[in-house]
Amino acid sequence: MKKIFTVLSLTVVLLLAGCTSNAKSILKGVYQSEREGVGYIVVISFQPEDSSFVEYIDNREVDRGTYKKTKDKYT
């Protein structure tokens, strides 16, 4: 009985430890909106090397700049 309790406790601890996420949220790559219900597509490309971004609407560049992370948000 003690062995079963120990195994179950260890399983629960490992499952709970595995469910916590320590991954950093990094803006990297290209993000695209869905076209469903909208007449245009928005694409934003992030380059973490120099903290810059480029925004496109229907494959036309409309904005570019830099960003910085403060606590849990980007500005």
C-alpha cells in the first residue's frame, strides 16, 4: 500500500511540474491574420536580433519600427 501511494504521489508531482511553463514569450518570425470575414490580410514580421518589426496589409508595407519588452508586454 505504501509503495502504491509513493508511486501515485510521484506521478502527481511530475505531472504538475510538467504542466508549469517556464518558456519565454519571444516575438520572432511572421504572424498573419485570417482572411475569414475580412477583406484584407495583415502580416507582421518580427526580427528579434535588432528588435524591429514590419507590418504589411495586403502585401503592402504600412508600418515599420522597433519594439522593446517591459515586464510582460511589448511597446
